[in-house]
Amino acid sequence: MERPVTDLETLGERTAGALDSHATDRDRAIQRARRGFLEAALTPAGNRRVVGRGWMVAVAAIAAAAALAVWIRLPPSSLAFTAGGEKGVLESWVAAPESAPVPLRFSDGSVFSVEASSRARVVAVEAHGASVALETGSLRANVVHSGRGAWRVIAGPLTVHVTGTRFAVRWSAATEVFSVSVEQGSVAVSGSVVGAERPVRAGETLRVRVRDRQLELTNAREAQIQASPIAPPVSEQAAPDRVAENQPSALVPPAAPSHARGSKPEASEDWRPFAERGALREAFAAAEASGFEAACQSASAAELLQLGDGARLSGRADRATLALTTLRKKYPSDPRRAAAAFALGKIAFDQTGAFAQAAEWFRTSIREQPNGSLSREAAGRLIEALKRAGDAAGARGAAESYLARYPEGPHADLARTVVR
Amino acid sequence: MIARAKEPEPELRSGVVLPMAFSGDDATLVAALREHHPGAKAAFFDRHAAYLERVITRVIGIDRDLADILQDSFLSALSSLHTLRDPRALRPWLAQIAAQTARKVLRSRSRRRWLRLFVDAEDEARWDQPVAEHEPDTLRALHGVYAVLNELPTDDRITFALRFVEGMDLQEVAAACGVSLSTVKRRLSRAETRFRMLARDRPELSEWLAGGSRWNDQ
């Protein structure tokens, strides 16, 4: 029901409009902030500016640094690198063609070969090393040992720390399978499933199935298998190190039928600590291991949202729907109902392609919380869902409403194309 | 979650192409930031910069230090990401970060103003924007609003700005300020009373303050 607008609300709206009209330097300020944010190392927040007479302090500091430089050796500048023969640029997407690899050559002589059909990028470069992100595929590395090496290969949720070695890394984003095979020297791997740094030595291959929370360390000479304590017991001997990551391995036993796709934490492990840390996939896996339906019945509204998110991020639309519909039934007055409706809309849109149903959920979310933090996003997604459902008139109406309310919103461009 | 048009596949020469945008909803973005996924930082900024800029500007007004304040907000958010309990609530959590950063700036300036020791002419120009006679009415009124807001206690000012200029509801204001609903109502009541009193001396605000009947609080 509409209510009268107060004088201060009127003033507020006009102030907002005037700010939007007169903030002519806004875009430039945002760009400057972006550059500063992306370049800055992570330091505590605070006002780092020199204010007022502090410029004198800055001048003095610069002079002192210059004086010190006479006595101490300043650290060398970062390594340079080329990508496929061209000058390398940080964060550039390196896409190797099907027929040949693309070499990343660093100025210290280290070479990372992005193998055919693989994708990678150099995300950081320092004086004695660099960080290379393997997006998908494989990468062979020959790193020059310097004693101060700071090399990393980031593959999904795992990181390979390198000092001076020859090794190959494989990562599939689709199947979430990682492997590193060391030919010379050693590396240390940390991250999901592995935990703190685990060494992998020459002749060894470490393979991690992130989705199933299993890892295997194989040795080509001794043909031994060490299974992760999290994984079920393995009944067969390892094959040598050439493991195809997209083929089911004889080493990995089939998952238990009732938890076919979830992770396998301890049966008694409570899911709540994972959720409190924001580890939603792990929270879902723990809840699934101990009984997802029971977890939903005992969860609060906030916890049901977390379980729903964890299930959705784990690719379990069915479980996510269960958690979210349970929230809506059990807590009919909770404001999170609208957020649950929004999430159900996303599941219908993103995971099941039920666009008409998605549109209904987005409408529900907006209706239940018209000024909530998700209302703008729901309004934008509603346009998309109606468009994909073939409801041109509905999409147009939604687009007009969106533009009236959020003329500069993230879906404004889409809305304008629908309205035209 | 964010609709991004699919970019055409660029022609490969040596196999090196431009960076690909990160895609995923806020929960996925938070997970990616925590896992130091390349591209997540840029996506984090690009997705939320306009919103944070808006919250900061609503609270502080048009300010020459906007770039620094915005950068500080994002750095603060990144360094305290571990405190975000619900990645779905990233946007309201960011509002809280922006409000906290703005609060620090305002309190720092308030202290300096009072001390009048380290403020030089450039600082005065940055913070106190005198109104020129030839400026349009909207700009004069805008200056008037923020001149009045400068006279309010910082917490009351932030509450007022988030409620009336940004248009948050009381729950959202409470979340952004990190206080209870009753505290928000108290601050708002004080701020409204004082704002109206000070605005009486500013004829440039008279038109903006013309509005409907008082809303009876429930």
C-alpha cells in the first residue's frame, strides 16, 4: 500500500538526483580507484593520504630513501617474460591452439609451456619468480634454480610452489581433477583437499579429485599408492604416471549411491562450522554425509540459505531446491523468504532451464521484498527469464519497470534493448 | 548472475588474447576471492564499484578524494573478507564497509577541523565548497544539504544519508551501520530534528523540503 512521501524523503530523492547529475568526475575517480586497488598489495585499510602539511613529510621520506640507496643495494626489478614470442603482459589470457603449445619464457631462463588447447595467464611477476594460473589443460615447466625462487602455479583451488624443478601440471575445471608430475627436483602443493604444503618429489605424481575430496600420490619406480585418509580404501595398484584426467580411474572406487556426487567428510562432522567459515561446498558435503533432510529440518532460516547455496555451488539443484523450499515453508515470516525465492529463480534459470518458473520466482522475490538488497538484481533477472521464456510482452513490461526504477542499473542496457 | 554478452572468439595468432571476464554470482565471486582466483579482484571491483561509490557519495557528498576513499573501501573489504559469513549478503556487507570507511574519513576531517592545526588552504577547498552566486539552483541546494549534514554528529549524519539520500529502509540502515534498529531510530530522530532546524536558515533548501504529510512511524 502506498504511503505519503515525507519532506525529508523528497529532499533525499532530489539530493540523490543532484549528486548523480553533478558528480562529473565520478567515472574518472572510479577508474583511478580501480587502478590503485588492483595494483595495491593487501595492506590494512586506512587513509594513506598525506594531508595538509604532510607533503613535507613525504619529501623528507623520499630524500631519506635516496640517501639510503647510496648505502644499500636496492632489490632488482621484476622478471620480464614473453608469451609466444611477444612481450608478456600480466593477466593476458594465453590460449594455446590445438596444434602447438605456447611458451612463456622468463628473463631468468625459466620456461613454462602452455600445452596445446590449454589456457593460462601470468598473474604476478617478482624479482625471483612469478605466479602462473593454469585455467584449464596442462602446463610443463622448467624452472631455473636460483636459491631464492618464488614461483607458483595456481590450478583451480590448488597451488604448486616451485623452487627449481622440471614438472608438469594438469587441471580440468570441468571435472575438477588436478595432477602434478615431477621429473626433476621437487614441488610443494597446497590447497583444497591437500591442505598445507605437501611435497611431491622427482618421479612422483600427485593427483587430486577436488569434487570427491580424494588424492593419490604415485611413484613410478615403486608403484605405491597412498590414498587420502578422507577417501574410501583403494583396492588396486597404481598405474604409472600417465593418468588421463577425464577418464574414470581404476584406482578410484565408485561413490556410495546415497551420496553419489557429494564430498566425503567424516560421518559425524557437523556442517555448521564449515558454514560459519563461509566454506559452503564443504558445509553441503558434511550435511549430505550426515543426512541432508535432517540437516534441513534442524536448520535456521539463515542456515537453510547457506545449505541451499552450498548445494547450488556443488551442482546439486535438487538439494538446493529442498533447502530453499524448506526455508519458505518453515519460516513464512522470515525476510529471507525473498532471498530464497531469488535463489530458486536462479536455479530454475541457470541449472534447469525452466525460464517461466524462474520468472515466477523472481516476481515472488520482488513482491515479498520490493526494496530489499536483491530486488534490483531480481528485477533484472526477471527481464532475462521472461525473454528466454518467450514472453515478449512480459519482458517489455518488466524492462520498463526496471528502467523507471534503476535507470543506471547493471541490467539497464538489456532493458533498453527489450523496450526498443 | 550478472548478464554478460558472450564475446566473440578472437582470432588467434600466437595464441595470446585479451583477458576473459570472470563470470559467476556473488557467492562464487567470494569463493574465488578467497581462493585467490585470478581475475576475481577485477571482477569484484567492476561489479560493485558503482554501488560503493554511490553509498560513499550519498554519505560524504561530492568529494575530490573519492578515488582514495573508494580504493580504501575495496582494500578494507578484501582484507576483511574472512568476516563475511554469508557470501549471498555481499552487497549489504559492502555497504557496511563503505559506511565504515566514510565514517573514518568524516571523523578524521571533523577532528582536523576542530584542531585547525594541519588544515591548509587546499584542504579547506576540498572540504568546504563555497557556493558561487552563478551556480544552478540544484547545485546550490546540494551544497546546502551537505553543509547542514556537516553540522550533524557523524553517526547521525550517516544514518540520515543512508535513509533519505540512498533510500535504504531501516533494517538496511541498521545493517550498514552495524547497530540495532532502535539505535537507528534514535539517531534518525535526532538527525531529522536537527536537519530541519538548520535547514530553516537555508532558503536554497526550501523547495527541496516541500513534501507530503509526516509518516507515522510504526
